[in-house]
Amino acid sequence: MDKDLQSSQRVDAVQYKLGMRTLAAAVNIITSTHSGHRYGMTATAVCSVAADPPTLLVCINKAATTHNAIAKSGVFCVNTLRAEDSELSTTFSGAQSGEGRFKLRDWTHLTTGSPVLIDALVSFDCRLVKKIAHGSHTIFMGQVEQVLFGKKGKPLLYVDGQYAKIAALSHGEPLPEGLDYWGY
Ligand SMILES: Cc1cc2nc3c(=O)[nH]c(=O)nc-3n(C[C@H](O)[C@H](O)[C@H](O)COP(=O)(O)O)c2cc1C
């Protein structure tokens, strides 16, 4: 391909972010604990890796305070928020800092010791098994040691710079036989 054409087609960060903001994603609070301190931050970059062994990944900015806590302690917990919890998301994305973020709600812990939000939709308690540094972020892969189902509800979503909640297209009908990714 022509060299000038190649460089003019190169995607910049603004274009990339404009594209990414259209992807609706569940909002989570990633927590960790290190040297007796609790850490936590809001994150949508959470993805399943494998069910065998149960593994998920989170992508965390190297500048985030929780980043070093995970890197040093080797543990983290993914707490998936309910649609009512947008205030908690704001608290953990900069409105509060440090220990002040945990004042709003009740927290417990499971085997890894990472803070677990009592009434999250679900919490995945993870031990770090792999990390990959890439640009501004690190991908932390965690083996899930415990899953805690908290309070029933719908997930909090983030799309187009706004918090949102789901509205089913159908009236709760399941996907066709064999096509539900998480089906049994
Ligand atoms: C909805 C939402 C999703 C976010 N997702 C991520 C994410 O996936 N990864 C990340 O590194 N930061 C993400 N952030 C930004 C962090 O929550 C924010 O920078 C936080 O303040 C970092 O923690 P710190 O203040 O302790 O450094 C997100 C923020 C919001 C509001």
C-alpha cells in the first residue's frame, strides 16, 4: 500500500475513543488490598478469558493508584455494579480518593482479602496469574477463586459518556437452542 495513504489512515486516540464510547459496557469496581490499605477504581474494561480454568482480565491504566496495589499484592476483585449504583461509580472514578471511596457502602472480603461490595450484582475474587503491559495500560489476568452473588438486579451500563440500564428487546425469551454463549 502507498506509504502516505497508510499514514493518513492511521487511527489517532481521539478517533479510537469516539469509536469506543459507542460500546455499551457493564460498570465494575476493581478492588485490591496492599500493606493494610484498601484500593479501588471504576472500570469497564473487564472481560472473560476462559471458564476452564475460570479466568478474567481487567485493563488498568498504569497511572491509577489501584494499578500498583494489584501488581504488588497479586490479588484483585471485580465487583459488578447494579443499575442503582451510578453514584458509587462516580465515587470510585475520582470524586473521592483513597479510603474515602469505601465510606459510602458496606464491604467484606473473601479468600484473597480484596474488598468485596456486599450488594454488588456479583463479585469475582481473583488471584493474579499473568500481566501484560501495553502502552498506557496493563492487562491483569486473574484466576477466579470465589464468585459471590450479591443482590439481584440489573447491571449498570456506561455508553456514549452516560450511565444507562438495559431494556430487553424481547420479553425475556431465551436465545435459540445452542446459541446462548453462557448457556449450559
Ligand atoms: C465508567 C468508567 C469506566 C472506566 N473504566 C476504566 C477502565 O476500564 N480502566 C481504567 O484504567 N480506568 C477506567 N476508568 C477511569 C478510572 O476509574 C479513574 O481514572 C480512577 O480515578 C482511577 O483511580 P485513581 O483516582 O485512584 O488513580 C473508568 C472511569 C469511568 C467513569
